[in-house]
Amino acid sequence: MNLLLGLLALAGLASASLKEGLKDMYQNPLSNGYGEDIAWVKWEDAIEKALDEDKPIFLLIHKTWCHACKALKKTFQQSNARKAFKTLSEHFIMVNTEDDEEPYEEEYRPDGKYIPRLLFLDKNGDLLPEFKNKKAEFKKYAYYYSSPADIINSMKEVIKHFGFEVPELKRGDKLKARGKKEDKKEEKQTEKKDDKKKGDKAEL
């Protein structure tokens, strides 16, 4: 009886070990925890691939020891943001560099070496400086992102800039609520501008 239990325990361990081995074998080593289902590319291959496919480059720079990077990675695991990210990623050459993989050229540090830093580049690998985080909490760090929703908004802008149609995305309840809040805020700002213009005209 003890022998049978021992054999069953060994079989269980072997099965778990096999599953773990298969997982490692099929895991995308370039995902760095940002999504196995994304077609990640090495930085050194990105420009050649971008030229071949005529696509802009999404370059996320992060470090394994960085708390803000870990927090961003964790928030990306919410399913609705993941689906939208996956859909939009197909319009980019997707690169995420971890630790020493970061490009060393100053062009990729436009306002500092902080992390996580997300840059959008043209197919030649040149920075598209106009695409920053419009909702950035830290105004001095324009390429710092802490929210998947903000990353998705910037991705949409880049897609529009290159004349492609932005795919229709289903938003989850949290993203919907946030989007509605942002839309209302923009409406109020537009109304204020319109009122100001009317006031200026009245003075004339």
C-alpha cells in the first residue's frame, strides 16, 4: 500500500514537472511579463522589422527591480485592458526592454532616464515626440505611464496619425467609467473655450 502511494506521489511530481517544463518551452522569452499573446520583438530587430512591415514602433523601457514597473505589469493583467492592448498591438512593432536591454542613445531619454518609459517611434526608429501621456500625473515625465487606459489612448493616437482606422474596442466597466469621466471633462473644457470666444466677440 505504501509503495503504491509512493508511486502515485512520484507520478504527480513528474506530471507537475512536465507541465512546468512545457510552460517554459512555450513561454515567449521577450514578453517579460507583459503578455504572452503579444508579438514581441527584440530591440535590435525592431527597426528592420518596422521598415519591412511599414509600422511604427512601441518601445517600453522597464526594469525588474522597479516598483512602478511591477505595478504597471500587474495592472495590465486586467482582462479588458489586455484585450484592447492585444488588438492595438497589431498595428505596431512591439518591443519591451528589460534591465540592460534598454537602448543607450540619448534620443530615447528625451526628458530623463526614469522608468517605466513608453516611447513611440517611427519605422526608422526616430522618436515621435508629440505622442506623450496626456494624462500624466507627473508633468516633468511626459513618457511615464502608470495606467493601461492611458497607454491605449496614446496607441490610438499614433494609429490615427499614420492614417489607419482605429479598431473598435469593447471597454470594461472600469475603463468605460474612466472614459465617460474624461469625455465629460473635455466637454466642459470645450464649453468654457466656446463661452470665452463668445465673450471676446461680445467685447468687439
